[in-house]
Amino acid sequence: MRQFKVLTVCLGNICRSPAAQGILENVASYNKIALELDSAGTAAYHVGNPPDSRSIAALKQVSVNIAQQKARQVVQADFNEFDWILAMDKENLANLRQIQPEHSRAKLVMFGEFHPSVSFGEVADPYYGGDEGFTLMREHLTQISEAFVLHLHSSS
Ligand code: 4NP
């Protein structure tokens, strides 16, 4: 199977998409799939910042380290750089559609709905809530990542 380039995208690029990147890297590596990953936000509020400390802590509990990541904003060139762009919620998806060039290389999908037979819906934004939202986010992202990697296996 060839190596896919995958970009995970949320609003701020400090809670969900860095966590999705770290979890997907982990799931891909124990499934022996070569994925090249990055993450970005549709907004520029946190550009240059590390992930939210609550996301870092939630992932550390399962031995996934995302502390070295730095937030960036998604750019149009990403649509020709990546094979997959995975939006965390419907608003992210709508914002990405607005800047998607025609005939872009990337398949743009909502991460939880990339395949018709596996629909997990949106990954809820945990930013304004408590720690339990970050645990739920981690569990949700893990399930979706496992389904996504299976999908890549079965479709290539
Ligand atoms: P994320 O969460 O999109 O999962 O990174 C958020 C982070 C920051 C803000 C909103 C959501 N904010 O409004 O600053």
C-alpha cells in the first residue's frame, strides 16, 4: 500500500486535530500502515501554540505524546499536498469547502463520516468544557482512527 498524506483539521488546532494526528499516527503504526500526518485549524487564533494542556494530558494517559506539535492555519495549498483532509465537525467541513480549489488532490470528508457504513458523526469540541470532554474526545478519535485505517486497508 502506498503512503498516504493525511491532514486533520479542527477550528483552533489545539484540542481535537492535534489529538487526532497523534492517535492516527499511533493507530497507523501498530497496524503497520505508513501515514504521513499533519494537523491544522480553520482559524488563526492559536497559530504557533502547542496543543491545549488538557489534550496533551488526555493523550499522555495512553502514551501518545503530542506536546511537540505547533498550531497552524490551513492553507489552500494543503488541498494539493494531502490525499485526505479530515474535518472534525460540520462547521470545519463547511469552512474547508469554501477554500477548496476545484479538482483538488485531497479527499475532503468529515472524519467521523468518511465511509458510508461507519458513521460516528462529529467530534465534539471539548475546549469550553471539563476534562471529561477530553477523555471522550480521545475515545471517539481512537474509534474513528481505527475505522479509518481499516478503510484505507480495504480500499487500496
Ligand atoms: P479545537 O478547539 O478546534 O478542537 O482546537 C478549540 C480551540 C480554541 C477555540 C475553540 C475551539 N477558541 O475559540 O479559541
